[in-house]
Amino acid sequence: MRTEIDELRALIRYHEHKYYIENLPEISDADFDVLLKELKELEAATDVPIPPDSPTQRVGGGAELGTRLQHRNPMLSLNNSYDENELREFAERVQRLLEDAPVEYVTELKIDGLGVSLIYENGVFTQGLTRGDGEYGEEVTDNLRTIRSVPLRLVETKTAVPPVLEVRGEVFLPKDCLDEINVQRKSEGELPFANSRNAAAGSLRLLDASITASRPLDIFVYTLNHAEGTEFTTHTTSLENMKTWGLKCNPHTTSHKSIEAVQDYYERWVEERHDLPYETDGVVVKVNNFSQQHELGTTSKYPRWAVAYKFNAQQAITTIENIEVQVGRTGVLTPVAILKPVTLAGATITNATLHNEQEIQAKDIRIGDRIVLERAGDVIPKVVEVLTTNRTGDETPFEFPERCPACDTPVQRTEKEVAVRCVNVACVAQLKRRIAHFASRNALQIEGLGPATIDQLVDKALVRDVADLYALEVEPLSELERMGVPSARNLVRQIDRSKETPAEKLLFGLGIFHVGETVAELLIERFLSLDALGRATLEEIESVNGIGPQIAESVFDFFRHNQPLLDKLRAADLHCFTVAAESNWTEMSIATDSFFSGKTFVVTGSLEGMTRGEASNEIKSRGGRVTSSVTSKTDYLIAGEGAGSKYTKAVELDIPILTAVDFFEKLQQPTK
Ligand code: IVH
């Protein structure tokens, strides 16, 4: 028999669905609050435990961040298309692989937020993960529960809710909420979020779920990933069912019989997306039929049955109010334009890098200039043009500083490079950047160690080098501004967890000049440990395939001058000092017989959707070798967007060049 409490819960769920999912409220907010209050009172008056799917249980206890869990199957990313030709190429490939069988496409808006996976067991929401790196996500169940459009319990319909259901979707922050949150953040002395996506990600990964609850996050579910015992034949029927179970799917999803119709849909949204209350950065095109999706399969990174057809970069005009100079971890001085805030592709832009002194001179950029700013997808906004005809005469040419703005040491200019440097190794600005690099995602991955915390740690002399991080305790940390005990505890936990980082990531994290991810991997592959690398002679380092004399010297010098730091890290119990890495080069090189096996590659420039580290892993897993400099021994250069000197060198040496598209094609070829 349903109790009064059960009835009330069902009624509240019904109204939540009407309000947050269908956007068709039937009662006022005040009446809704009365119902919720009544339920809370009834629950408080009984001894019966409150089930986690009760509408009163959206804000629970403190969320535990940092629990990384493996996804049931990888949350893949999407390959991108940027124009009609690339869309056609996608369709041609689909047709070719499906041997010209008729194909129906589904188009959806590509929501610019944060990918998540939601698990329902017996209809109750039990676990939520972020996409993370695709393989492992971070548990954010408590924070997802606060999102009103995430049903805590699904509705039974004629298609029974499967006992275990995993759906995937995008959490986002509506456009008009960003400004509001940023005004509040600034008043609290915090940095504003650059765009809605960052705001959504930041809000979902907060330690305090009650703050997440105060952010009006929303969700669109776009994939049924796993439905035990239930089979659908098409993506559209799965979406229809998910909707009937109470999940929120985007209403602008359409199916098409031809790729021309897909192009029409795209063109419609190029215009109309500006009227949507949320950010979209393209259209996702999917093959509708599940058995065809299955036949097309996936690469390790992308499904072959879907593509993201991205909207073009957008431009905006604004004014340069000032030019500031920032000091990087290697001492390079980078000029940054401080802009009159302008909205561009959904983000409020307040600054843009001007790269270096030469760039300012070449474009004749002055303080007070009106400029054209461009931003494409994730890329940092850049100044594409100075509107010189708008000049009033009040603009001031910029004088590059002769002294480091952080430590006042005279800067150094050399003929060899455009960069201007601060050569003071004790410069605090450099130390701060080195710590940020050490903690970054591809290095030691210490979550929660952001710029504001690093500033305080260095300024208060709690940290004088990266090894000092391992001596930090909750007590002084929690006294830092905007920290508090839960965040301090989490940070200490994250720092502790980073002790398990493998040697190549630590080597990369040390920020040695010329040692990027690939070089670090090559060195550890050869020497297996930092200690062995530290003992190696210059000749031994240089003899590693892919390591040139400049890199070898830089590494050799680093180990000569930084023994105290390395000793301190060893004493801090970083595991890679005691556990040697395993060499798997020989195994891998004979493991597969693919286009890549036995060949040597260099990867340069940016490959849309894949980092160079990921590209290297793909090559290595197919038996190829990746080196960092182009020599006569290089078999192929893989050149992405913005390839520079390596490209020129490859042309000079007549080394074959693969574009990003060629490379992705090769990756898709099956290994024998
Ligand atoms: S489908 C294997 N559909 O875009 C299928 N993704 O750049 C992968 N995204 O990681 C996802 N809107 O987080 C799909 N309607 C939509 C989407 C969408 C946004 C995100 C998703 C994905 C990223 C790829």
C-alpha cells in the first residue's frame, strides 16, 4: 500500500519532470516548495530510512572527489568535420564500408558542456561519472544528483526500465547563467569562468554539492550506452524510450535520408544556434541503425559511424586596454593583451596572448587599438587584425620590458630565438609556473592545485620547489584563502595519490628544457628509471633514437644541477624511484603488423581532437616508434595544424608528410 509519503514523492517527481524536463510547469514555484517542505517534514517524523531517490535527497553529504572509475566501455570522442567536403568524405566512407546499403542519418546539436555517464539500477540513479580521459572518469554522483533534470528515479512505461541502464549525455550551464556566476565569483575574489563549458565542469567537480546545487546546471542525454535485456534497432527509438523513462533529450534531433539533408540541417543551425539558451559548437551526425553502427565499428578514439560537424570560428571586435607581460616556467616573457571584455563564441574574453615581441611589432599592435579577435572551438582567442583605420592617434606603442616584471632581473635576448627571457632561476614567477606544470594533467595530475593556491604557497614560502608539495599538511593549507578543511584534505589526498605517477610523467613534469611528453617517454623507455637516466653519460643519452644533441645536453645538465631536488623527491617516497618502468618496445614492435609497425614517426602541430601524446600511443600500440626530431631516419612526419620547423626540415630531407586526416585514416586501417 502506498503511504502518504510515497504519494507525495510521486507527485513531486511528476512536477519536477514537468518543470525541468518538459518545460511545462503545472504549478507555481511556491506551491512546489510547499510540497517539498511537507515531504521533508513527513520524512523527519518517521523512523523509516529515507531512500536515496527521494526528491528531498538531491543535496547529500560532501562529495568525494578523486575517485577515478573505469567506464564500462570507453567514452569515445568524435572526429571532426569542418566543411561540406569533409562531411561528404565522412558519408562516402560510411557508404563504402557499408557497401552502399541505404543509410539513415540522425543529426543532433553538439552541446558544449561536459560529457557524463549516468547509471540507473532498477530505475534508481546510483552512479555518475565524468568522461575524464574516456577510459576512466571521476565519480560525481552527489553533484549530478543536484541537477533537477537528472531524474533520481525513472518512470516505468510499456518498455520496462532495464535493471541496469547506462546513458551518456552532456551537462551544461545555460548561456545567461554564466554572467551571473561570474559576477559572484569576481566579488568573492575568484577568477571568472572563461565559458559555459568551464563553468559546467567547475561546478560539477566541486567538493561541496550544495554549491553545485546553487548552479543551474542542466543535462541532455544523447546515448543509450547499455540497457540490460533490452534491444533497440535504431538510435532514434532508443532516444524515444529514454524520453519516456523520464530522461531529458534534446528536442532538435532529426533523421535524414540523404547527406544533403544533413547539410541543410547544419546550415539552419549555423544561423539559429544563437537563439538557443545553451551553447552549441556544431552538429553531431550519427548513423541511425545500430547494426550498421556495429558494422562500422570504432577506432580507438572515434566511432566511424558518427562525426562532429563543427561550426566555424567566430570573430568579435574589441579594444586592447593594456598589454601585460607574463613569465613562463622557462623564463620566457609572453605579452598578453588585456581586452575590453567581449563575448565571442559564447565566452567572455578578457585577454588574448600576443605570443612575443616580434608578433607585436609585425602587427603593429598598440594599447588602445581596436582589434579583430577570433576563436575556433577550444583554441585560445587570437588577434587576427588591427583595425588601423580606426586609430585616433591616442594609441600607445608597447615597449617590451628590459627587466623581468616578477623579479626585476634584466631580460636576455639572443639571436637564436624570438623569445625574451628572464634567466634568474630563483624567479618566483617561474617557480609558480613550474609548479603548475608539475601538477598539470599530463604530468603529476594533482587536481585542486590551481594558480590561486600556487600563488599563496609560493608567496608564503610554504613551497620553494616541487618536492615541497609532498610535505604539505592539512593544517597550514586549510588556512589559505578560499581553501577550508575539505579542500585542503582533498588536495593533500591528491598530492599523495600523485606519488604513484609513472617515471615518464614525472620526468615530463620536472619541466626540463626540450623534454616534452614524447622525449620523456623515449628516455624512460631506454633507461627505465630516473636514477639510471641520471647516471647516463651525455653520449648514452644522445645515442637514444630520436634524442638530438640539444635535448641530450639539456637533460644531462639538468641531472648535474638538480640532484638535491631529485633526492628530495626520492625521500618524499615517489614510487617511480623504487619501481622501474617496464620496457615494452620490442614486444610492441612485433605485436602487430600494421602500416605503422617498424617505422619511425615524428608528430608535430596540433591534431584536432587528439593530443600528441595520444597520437604517439596510437602509433606505438601499432608497433611504430615515435621520436621527437626529424632526421634522415624518420619515415614519416605527421603534421597537424600550425606545424613549423619540423615541417620545413621534413620537406628539406624529403621525408613523406602525413596530414592529420591521412593519419586518422591510417589509424582506422585494420591491423593484420
Ligand atoms: S555522441 C561515441 N552526441 O562532444 C559518441 N556527443 O567532441 C560520442 N557531445 O565527448 C558522443 N553533444 O561529450 C554526442 N549530441 C551529442 C553531443 C556530444 C555534445 C560531446 C560529448 C563528446 C564530445 C565529442
